[in-house]
Amino acid sequence: MAYSAIQLSSTNALDQDSFKSMTIDSLGDLTWQYRVGSLHFPQQPVVEDNDNETVGMTSGAKSYFEALYAFDKPKHPYHQGSVTLGGFSNDGKNVFAMSASKNDDLFLSGLPINNSRVLEFNFETSNSTGASEDRRLTTFLEYIQVVKCYVDNVAVAI
């Protein structure tokens, strides 16, 4: 799993939340997608359009669903997330997340990321206002270690 947050570089004061992301509306129209080797996650780029009144969607709804999917929330609707769509879009609680699993039913079926299969985050925004502000992209990569125990040996995969 990988998730990225876009932040203002000026959030370094002790009285500010250093993990707070920029709001979806402040980023403008955006398109994002992860690439692991030759595979793309999600398969089609996520396109957030600021002119959402025409399609009837809240800004950030597609990225919000992708984040819920990456953290396995749609499969367990009775385990509600702590971030609402409003908080995701307007309160700086958003991340651009992807799950690199081969099979959604098997939790530990992730793709290996190594020198031959590199993780890349493609992000485009049309926001020209505030372009003079320095932005910081922080990407978190979650590694899972798998141990397979057999009768005569143990295999560890990192």
C-alpha cells in the first residue's frame, strides 16, 4: 500500500498540524495515478473536476473512495472510517491512496516493489493560483513481511 499527501511547505510551525494536507478544492482540477512497474493503480487515472455541480458530485469523492478502497473499508461497512467525505475534501484530511494487492480477497497478496519494479506517483493539477507557494509531496509506503511456515522449514519474504 502507498499513500501520498500534498502539503504546503510552510506548515512547519509547532502550533500547526504537520500532517495536514492541502484541501481538494485548493488543488484545482487534478488527475492522479500510481504506477508499479508496468501496472497502473487504479487502472484508469482518477480525475477530480472542480466543476462538480454539473455532474452532481462533491469534490474529492473519487479520491475519497479510492482511499476507502485502499484501507479496505468498502468490504467492511460496519467498521466506519474516522474521516468523512467533508473532512476529506475540506479539512485537509485527504490522501491519495492505492492498494497494490493482486487479489482483493487475500489481504497479503501485494506486489513487490524493488529496483526492477519501481513505484511512481503521477499527479497533475490545473491550479495556477497559489503557484508561488512551495508544496511538499510526502509518500508513505507500507511494507508487509510475510512468513510462511512449513513442516520442515520457514520462508520469510519482505
